[in-house]
Amino acid sequence: MIIAVWTIVAAVTIMRGIAAFTVPLTGDEAYYWEWSRHLAFGYTDHPPMVAWTIALFSFLGTSPGAVRFGFVVCGVVATLAIAACATQIADGDRRAGAVAALAFSLMPAMSLAFGSASPDGPYLAFWCLALWLAARAFDTPEEKTFAFLGLALGGAILSRMTAFALLVGIVVAASLPGRRALWKQGLWVSFAIAALCYVPFLVWNAQHNWATIDFTFFARHVNEGLSLRRVFETVGVQAAAYSPGIWLGMIICAVRPRNALIEWTAVPLFIVMMGVAIFERVETNWFFGSFASMCAGLGLAWVHLSHRTRLLWASASIVPALVLIPLLFTAALAPGPIYQAIRDTGSTLRNTGPFEIYTYQPLARDVRELAQANDAVVMTDGYGLSSLLDFDGGIPPVVIGYDAQGAESRRWYSDTMHPHRALFVDKAPLNPIDGNPGRPDFKARLSMACSRVRPGGVLRYGYAGVPPRAYYLTWCDGMHADGLRILRWETGWSITSR
């Protein structure tokens, strides 16, 4: 059984690696790659670990696979660590570790986390490492274990802000009767090391108006009103993202916990995120840490189940997951047939949905040629699109607009620069067309910032039978000295003034 499980885990890891080297980068991934070329101790959107992970493997080159390789490695580390954690809390029963690793690997959401460049890869790797080291420290308190636990906790909180739920969970579990002696034995050292790791990030934020803190807790969130329907929708998305049977098994383990460490690192974060879902949409990956802990709990529960119950659970969870995982990788490696299959069901995808990523390379090539021929800089109002044009075409990112996300990219091409001509590339037209309302705010700003604004045409690209994706071009000639500040909504001028 154990050999079969690890064979499946290895196969999933290999498929992640193949997809990582095959699929073009998304906008977010290119943006994190841009971060890795401007290393810092913090960024507006996230802590810095995602950029450091990409930079660590930059010697591999600038292909999509090179950018994602570190995150595939994170998947291996996280899987081995969660297996070790489950084995530890199950008193050395390797079956618990194998089940935890299998559940962790077969959740489709985890393959997205470890097959793409995002903060989730290092976040989960450090979360699982810290969970294993905490379980080990609880059983055998040793100085080196406390030290490594501190480093893992530091890595986790430098990956995602939600990692603080892990710290709180360990603190509560270690403060329960029977565990309090851990603090005198050296557990406090772990948190001291984690705090030291976090200091540079806090210093960076203090120097940048607490940008990450403000974005994470305020700018990112929009109150959409009380809605219980949104809660049920969140549950449905979770069940699909984590595979229905595995998700249900983990929820049952959370309701009937067998280990305090697993309970306190999984349940509170889950409850908080579900509470947030009452007021706004939550992203599936916000639950990642919680479900990573639940995987260890699932492994622990498995060893106590009867043979009949194991068979029932395996049929209800592993079989659907073994169907979903190949479909996920087929969509990545053969998008054309998948798109046609979606169309055959009568469904439609706005702007070709995720298949848009296959149009970025030809777009970057053509935009680069236009910009070079006209001695112009290239502007977009999307940090992701700008970074993609840089990754695929070597076009320096010039981001305009009012979106708070991606604000650090403005420092890469500051307001003090005074380009004479610019080419604005957008996914939406400036003027109303075919039911599209256009972008009157950007049209007005361009007219304020430029001596002359003229259409640049429309570029359309298709892929493997997918309908063409349109990109709209606008020329800005004779940009004023204050032009970039105007286009970045950083002036006090009214939209109608000139």
C-alpha cells in the first residue's frame, strides 16, 4: 500500500514539473518574476519569499520552467514534511504519513500551488515543515529542533500573512495542560528566531508606509454585503478545489480532532476565512494552511479506521481525485481540445478565459517591434500584463492607472522619466464598442497627459482553435513633463482640467 501511494505521489510531482516547463507564465507569475529582478524585504502585495524563491533558481534561465522550478521543489518539500508530521503524531506509523502525502498530492488546488510561481509554494513548504518540527518538538524537545522550527516559522510568515495562524495554533497547543513545560525547555527560542526573521520585513514596511500591512488588511478587501449564499458557494468551490471526498474527510477530521496541534493550526484559520466569506469573496488559497494541517489529521485518522471504512473512504475520495488530477494536467498541456469540450457543453468563456495566456508571446513580439520602430515606451494599467511584456519581449514595464496592487512597479520606471512618445496597450477599448462601455477615465487622462492621442489599432491572437483575443493600442504623442503622474492618478488636477 505504501509503495503504491508514493508511486502516485511521484507521478503527480512529475506531471507538475512537465506542466511547469510547458505552460506560458500568467500575469501574476510574470509579476513575481519581475520582483525577483528587484529583490527587497517586502512588496505591496505580499511578503518577499516568492521573489526570493524565483531568484534562488534564476541560474536556470528565464523560461517558464526556470521561473517555476523552485515551486515544484517546494511541493516535494511540503509533501515529505506533511508525511513526516503525520507519521510523528501517529507514533511512527508510516501508513499515516503515506495517506497524508496522498491526500495532499491529489488535491487539484495543491498542484496549482506547486506547478506555478506564487507565494503559495513556499508558504505551504514552510507551513508543513513547521508543523512537522512542532510535532517533533512536542514529543522530543531538543535545542536544534526548536531552532529549525523557528526558521520554518520565519519562512512561513515571510511567505503569506495567513501564516500567523500557524504561530497562534502552535502557541495555543503548547499552552494546554501537559505541554506547558515546553516553554521552559526552549520553545520560546523558536518564536524569537521567527521574530528576528521578520524584522527586515517590518523595517521595509515602516520605510514604505506599511504598504503590505495596509494592502493585506484594508486595500485588498471590499465589503460586498452580508450573504450566506456566498458562504455556500465558498464551500462548493472548496470541495472542487480540494477534491470532494478528500475535502469531506478533512472536514470530518476537523470536527472530531485527534491531535491538539493539528486542531489548533487548522480549525481557527478555517473558521476565520469562512467568517470573512459572509461579507466578501474569499480566495481558495487562503485556506491552504488549514487544509495542509488537516491532511496530517487525515493520516492520523486513517490508522484508526476499520478496513471497511478505509475502503469506503478510498472509493469516495481517491477515485474522484484520480480523475480530476489528469483533467487538470490535460487542460494545461492540451488546451485546444479542452476548450472545444467546454464549448460543446454550451458554456462560454469571457475573453477566452485562462486560454488567454497563449497569446502573450506573440503580443509581446509585435508590441516590441512597434515600440522600437516609433521610439516609444510601452504602458499598461496592469502590473501583470506589463511584466508579461517584459518577460516575453524584454519591454521595460511602465505601469499607469490607479490600482493599488502592483504599486512597487512604479518605482521601476519613476515619475521623473519624461518619455516623448508612449504606446498604451490595453485589454479593453478606450471608446465604447460592441456593448463594451470603453474606458472614459483613461481616455480623459491620456488627453491631459499627451499633446496628441491617436488610435493604434487592434491586435488579435488565437490559439489551437480558441477564438482570437483582442488587445487595443493607443498612441500618446508629446507626453507632458507631468504626464506619468497624471496617468498614475497622482496629481490634484480634476479629470476635466488641462
